[in-house]
Amino acid sequence: MSKTVANVMSHNPVVVRCETPLKDAIAILAERRISGLPVVDESGKLIGIISETDLMWQETGVTPPAYIMFLDSVIYLQNPGKYDRDLHKALGQSVGEVMSKNPITVSPDKPLRDAARLMHDKSVNRLPVLDSEGQVIGILTRGDIIRAMAAS
């Protein structure tokens, strides 16, 4: 019998809301020694995820996009919209301003092998586990998968 996500996920993960102050989310990550938190709306539905990567913008700041001047016009060599998003993350004060939207998710009955492949292919460190109503019921991390491999 192959393992499913439900067999190895962490149940009842800590979640935060959009309006949670960034300093509170950072404290939760540090205290619990975790690297990311699902972000839910008032009804508990997943709307994003906040990770250490999202928070790094707070410390590192942002680099304006490269551009050239041509005939009194500014021509951006990179997407200026990306700069706007990065700047928003660097200056954000709430989870909602900094979180990554539309995170990749998984269902609890998905085979663990498929979830591991999804994490590898999408280069993500965690997958929120959602029930059929879109409620966060768990989180699957790379560490959970490694522990499951070690146990078998």
C-alpha cells in the first residue's frame, strides 16, 4: 500500500490571516521553527502562503528594473510590474501585502510520490493540504517526505 499525503502531512497547521501584522507572522515562524504559513480568509479558505522567501524582501530591499533612455523615452529592460510587486513586499506591514498568492495545493488522498514530484517540479518547499471545501487541514513539507522515506 503506497502512502498518501494524509499519512505524512502535519495536521492542523498554524495559519494566519491577511490582516495579521508581519511582525506577528515572523514571530510565529521563529518560535515554531517553520519556514512558511498558509494564509486564510475569514471562512478558513486558503488565499495565499507566506514564506521566509517572501519575508527576505523586508531585509534585502529591491533593485529598480534596468532601463535605457532612447529619444527621451525610458525603455525598461525588465518588467516594471515585477518591481512594483517586489517593492510592495519590501514595504509591506501585513501578511496580505507580502504573501504569495495562488499557492500550489494538494489533496489528502494524493499519493505521496505524486506530491513529492509536484514539489520538485514546481520548486516549492511546502504544499498546503486542502479538503473538498478548500479548508486547510494540513501542510506537507519536504521534511515530512524525507521523514516518511526514513521510516519505510
